[in-house]
Amino acid sequence: MQGWLARWEMEQGNWDDAMRLATSVVEHPGIAATSRVTPLAVIGRLRARRGEPDPWGPLDEALELAREADELQRYAPVAAARAEVRWLAGEDDRIDEETSAVLELALARGDSWTAGDMCAWRRRAGVGPPPDRGLIAEPFALELDDPVAAAAWWTHDGWPWRSSRASRDPTDSPVPASSSSPPVRSRDRPAAPAHHRPRCLDQDCWIGRGPAAPAAAPQTSSSRGWSV
């Protein structure tokens, strides 16, 4: 339960509370392996958003535990987390491998919310085509065609973080430099391939207030692929 509460706090934009809860679960002695999956995904996701070291350590562990459990409810948060970390790192070309198997499983099981979440990340990476809109949950279906309407749906339902993410895909926002340096703008740094440009990592940039804290680009995983 604490692991899912950590994910809820993360989705609400309460990063400190989410990290505290997730860490308390994974550090608890004797915790069941399946109960570690969601909080590990939260930790990896938040490390990447904050530009902290080693987001892939907890995400790789979460993937291994999800495989052992072999349940969609374990695969889903891991796939979403890994897709986001790929996206933040500008590794759009790796998002298909992180989401395709879970999308297929979700569609087969009739889980429209997990399917929609996978489709949303695939849309951001330019992976498609998406499945029939009737097979995915309403806000995700809206996001595929009308991100502004999707943002309004999430706001009305009390999900400010998802609302911000639906309406703002900062594809070339600057990664903050050190606190003593002026901001590094896109035109001032060496060009990277379009699909390998880090996105803005800090919380304020996601919700439209601009960079507020220094952050480093997330590390690249050398990790395993999916097999569900």
C-alpha cells in the first residue's frame, strides 16, 4: 500500500513525499519482492526527473521483479517509468522496446488505462500507429488527438501533474547548468541528434514555471530489454 501511495504522491507532483515513502518501502526488512516493484519504479523515475545519479539501478531491479511476478499490474508502472526516463534522456528510439510488450498485454487483457499510458509515451516518441481509440482510456485517447482537451480532463479529475504533462512536451528545454553559471541555451551547446537530446528535468519546468534547481542529465542504461 505504501508503494502505491508513493506513486500517487509522485503523480500529484509531491516528489519529496513520494521519494520518502518509496525509500521507506524498499528499505523495510522482509518486504515482499512484489511490493518492491512500484516503489523502485518511483525512485528511478524521480532520480531521472531530478537529474540524480543512477536512475537505472532501481528500474532494472524493478523489471527483474516484475518478470518474476509476471503480472500486468507489476509490469505497468515499470514500463511507464522506463519510458519516461528514456524520454527525459532524449532516447526516443528506445521507447518502443520499453512499451510494446506491455501495450500488447494490456490490450489483450482489456486494461485501457495501462494501454493508454503506454500509447501516451509512444506518442511523445513518435512511435505508432496507436490502437483504436476505443481500446484506451478517455484521457489518453484525448492526448493522442487533442492534448489541450486531455489536460483539461486531467485537471478536472484532480491530476495536475498529468495535466501539465499532457499539455507540455518540452522537446528542447534547456537542462539547467550549475547554480553559479548562466543558463545554457540550446543554441549555446553542441547539437545532439534530435532523438538524443535531454529534456528539462526539474519539476518547475514540467509545470510551466521554468528551471528552478540545478540538475544533470540522466545516465544512460546499458540494460536488458523486455520480454513479457
